[in-house]
Amino acid sequence: MKLLEALPRTHDPRALVGFDSSDDAAVFRLGDADDADAECLLATTDFFTPVVDSPFDFGRVAAANALSDVWAMGGEPLFALNLVGFPTKALPLAVLGEILEGGGAIAGEAGISVLGGHSTDFDVPVYGLAVTGRVKASRLRRNVGARPGDAIVLTKALGTGVLTCAMRARVLREGSVRGIFGKGDGPAPEEEAAAVASMVRLNRAAARAADAFAVHASTDVTGYGLLGHLKEMLGDGVGAAVRVSAVPLLPGARRLAEKGFVPEGSRRNLASLREALDVAPGVSETDALLAADAQTSGGLLFALPARDAEAFVAALRACGDAPAAVVGSFREAGAGKALHLEP
């Protein structure tokens, strides 16, 4: 990205991961350079505007989303700071209280404290966390390193982009003065509940289950969608194929996508991938859009030897990630396109 080219580069040998890669968090080594088990700090931040009606649930989703980056890299969170923008003249402070309460609830579930933060007056609510974590250098997982023959394992169902788009459309149709947190037509209650439950489910158990396997690469699935984050995992000479029939979807995701409730971010994701993407006969445009759907607080994405994949999925399901599935495989890139969508 040309914008990042303007940022100064660090030459500190303790900085193991920075913005020059697409990893989920910055990594800073605290121990000796020759210590393979040196303690490292992880630092990440994430925040966004509301994606659900409930302020409390918004706080929970945003906090779970921010914490996910630490688990994606094999670490454990230590503490967090709140990041807040809030329209004090448009919404009562009680709404902000509910948002912070939700974020605090997720932090408590993760076993960490929120030790402070920063707030500013803004035109819409914005909330997230800056998270500090730790990981041993020997246990650090990057989003690169996938090998031909590896299986692709996804831990959560896709479709949060489509479902939250439908929720926002409902609010806009209502024209509520309160706006962001209005009520109206939209996904069925059970579909909305399933989406929220998925977004607030922590990726901690999945990350810890992965410790027992020879994971070659991992990341979390967020704004670039499954295909976008999968593309980031491809090294030189490595491609990937996804079986759309194996990809778990949230209830209502396909129905709503077929009705046109696809966020612009998801459409941009797919458009940006077209040159690298081969779509086989039998794969619909809806299939492709769902594979590129911009996720909020999505699952983890793993590359590991195919021989271990089914045992890994069983371990994930045993620890609460029921949608976990093998959704494809990494392969030699060859002369064709790097990404493949298959029925």
C-alpha cells in the first residue's frame, strides 16, 4: 500500500513484526536475540462504528474483535485500553456506559483488565480496544508459512458482513432519531442472535487447541473476508483452493445475500481479488460474495498438514467451535491464478 510507504521504517532488531507485513499484531522481543524462547510483547488495536442495535452487544463485539489478533498469533492478552469516540450531544451518556460495560464483560471473560483508555467527542459512536499481549518467540504464529498440501481450517461461520448490513438497512428504513440503535425490519430474531453469538465468541479456545498441532500459519478472518485473508497467507509458489460447499455460513446469510444485503466492503473485496481468483463452474456469484464477505470478529484461519486436519477440527468442536471445518487446501500455485473457488 503506497500510503504505508510514507511511514518511517524501523531498524530495531527487537521489532520482530511491524506494519511492513499483513500480520495481525506488532511483535516486540523482550529477551535475548539468541533465545528461541524469548518473551515477546504483542500489540494491536481495532475499533469501529456500531454493527448491532444493542450498545452492550456492540461493546462486546468490538472487544472480542480486538482481542482476536493476539490469539491469532499464538499469544495471550495481558491488558487493554478503551478507544472511544462518542456523540455527546446526540446520544445520552448512558448509551456509552452500556458500550463500555459490554467491552468490560468481554475483557473479563478473556481474563484481563481494561486499565484506562482515551475518548473524544465524535459524530457517531466508535469503540474498540488497544490490546497488549505476550507470546514466547518459539510459539509465535504468523499469517505466512502455509505449504502446498496443507489443509485450510476455518473456526467460525461466515456471513456477519451480510447480516450486519441487513441490520443497518433496517435501521435506515426506520429513520429513527436515535439512529444507530433503532428497531425495525431486518433479519429474523434467531438469525440476528446467531450472528451476535458468533461475533462475541472468543477465539481463545481455538487458539489454545491449535497449540497441540503443527500449525504452519494462522490469522483471523475480519474485514478482507475469507478470500482476502487467505490470499495474505500465500507465499511464493503457493496457491489455495476453497470448496464453497464446505464453508460454514451463519443462518440467514445466503438468503439475505441473495436479496442484495451485501456490504460495499464485501463487494470491494471480491472486485480486488478478481485477477487472482479462478471461479469454477457451479460456483455462484453469491458463493463468491460470501467467501469475500467482510467479517466482524470472525474466526481463525489455519494452515496445517492435511493428515492432522480432521483431528484438529474435532478438537475445535470439542472446545465450542461447532462450525469449525476443513474448507479447502493449499497447493502449488502453478502458472494459473493463486486462488480457486470450487463447488
